[in-house]
Amino acid sequence: MGITTKSRAREAGAAAFSGASAASASVPPTLEQQVFLDLLRLNGALVRDAEEILKPFDLSNSQFNVLRILRGAGAPGLACGEVGGRMITHDPDITRLLDRLESRGLIARERQQEDRRVVKTRITAEGLRILGELDGPLCAMHRRQFSGVPQPQLAELAKLLAALRTKWESPDRSDRAASSKEEA
């Protein structure tokens, strides 16, 4: 599949996702739809850049995310469910993801003595070493990705995205459920 074919497939997928059809192709998208689609496209491009940096380390974005979460957790580590709850993208099989990282020696898991039901996961020295090697190239990638945006606008974008995330990540999801029913 060539690049143009891939691009057309992505565009068709995005159109299908937004509810557009061949019959309604001439109807311009709403501002909300346009922002949604732009965020999806941008996400895809940004993630592809990160994948290229992670590839030599044989890490997926999800595996990298787990390592960063565990580095941030420090020595106490986290239970499997806590790791899953902090993931950027939901992984339905977090246990298998942790198994793969453990088999590579990047994380260690230990059943807790005070509550044998709890298994804490911690990043290993090797996991920290790999993250240390990735920190520089990833920071450079982020600077490059956003180099065309002046700092004041980037700061404003960060505020806007934080506000949206706060709404969508809040435990009270009643307003989203209600709006979904109204649109159906």
C-alpha cells in the first residue's frame, strides 16, 4: 500500500468516524468535528515520530508508557490496576503487557506480604537505563514537533488541552452520557 493509498485510507476512516458519507461529503464539518479530526490526525503523526525513536529499543508506545509510569511511581511501585489506570491509551490486557516487560528484565513484580492479593510492579535498573537513553531523543523530538508554534501559543494550547482532559477524565461523566443520548 503506497503512501497516497494509506493517506486516502486514513481520510476515509476519519470521514467514516466523523459520520460523513458520500452523500453528505459536501456538507462542511462542524467546528467541533474539524477540531476532533485535526486532533486525531495530529495524534497519528506525533505517535509515528515517537514509534521511530522507540523502534531500536524494541518498545511499543504502551510499553514505553508503562516504564514512564513506573519511573514516576518510584520505589513503592504500583499494582497492576494502578498502572492500567494511568495509561495514556487503554490496554485491555495490561497483565500480558507487564509479562513482556518482565521477561525482558525491564520491570519486576513482587507479591506483597501484608496483602497477598496485591502484586507491586517496579521498574528495574535496566528499565531506568533505557528510559535514560530515550529521554534526550524524545525531548528533541518534542521540540522539533512543536518548533513552529510560538511559546505563548503553545502555553495557551496546553491550557486548552488540560481543560478538555479535566472534563473528559473526570469521574462525573453524566454530561457526556446525556449529550450522547441527545445526539442519537
